[in-house]
Amino acid sequence: MTIIRSEQSGETAAIHKLHKASFPTEAQAKLVDALRSAGRWGLLDEYGGGEAFQALELRPGSIPLGAGLVRYAPEFEEFTQA
């Protein structure tokens, strides 16, 4: 049985090393480094994605801490229907 869990504090370097070894270039490892749970900025999404809801800060410092709830345009509703 495989157990999947959220990333724990202090595991960032090991995760980077694993991704760097798993792909032909370091680009994928750098992308994973940049994509982290949006919760670190205090972001929530209206669909309750929890730890799976990720954000990518395009410019350092552009997402303020405690940024709040992210709402999607109505056009995205069709993708949320079960």
C-alpha cells in the first residue's frame, strides 16, 4: 500500500533532490519548488481544495500574506461539476 501525505516542514531539499534526479533537466524540480500550497499565503479557494490548492508567485512578494479567498470566473463552474 502506498501512503500519500502532505509535505512536512524540512522536506523541501529532499523533494528538490528527488525531482532533480527524476527528470532530464532541473527545470521540473524548480517548478515543484515554486508550486507550494497556497495556504502558506493564507489563500483559500471557493471549492475547498485544501492542501491540493496551489499557487505560483510570479514575482516575489506579489501575493500578500493573508490574501484571502480566491474566486473563479463563472466559466469555470462547468469544470467543478461532479
